[in-house]
Amino acid sequence: MEFKQEIPAKHEKFLVESKIQISIFDDRIEVVSPGMLYGGMDFETMKTGRSKCRNQAIADMFQYMHIVEA
């Protein structure tokens, strides 16, 4: 799995109101997020399968619905 990280100049993230964008292609899914990774997470740690939960209520609901693994 390949992760690309592009960090905008500091002033850009305050001047431009952006939203997360998800593009689905035949061979890949691309997620573009204007912000940084949550809770000090970095790409090397993410590639090992570790994660941090930003919204526990949503995580619990997804686990209950068997959409995600525990």
C-alpha cells in the first residue's frame, strides 16, 4: 500500500476552507485531506496497522455493524 503525504504551506491551511475529498478509481481509492494526521500519527506507524480513534461513538457503531475490525 502506498501513502503519499503532501503538506501545504502553513498559511494555506488557514486561508483556504477545504474538505476531505475521496476519489474512487478502478484500481485505487484516493483520499485527500487538507489537515494533518490525528493525534501525532505518522505514515510509518499507520502502515503497521495501528490507528487512533478520533470519534469513539462512530468507531463503536462501525464495529457493532461489522464494518471495521476491533
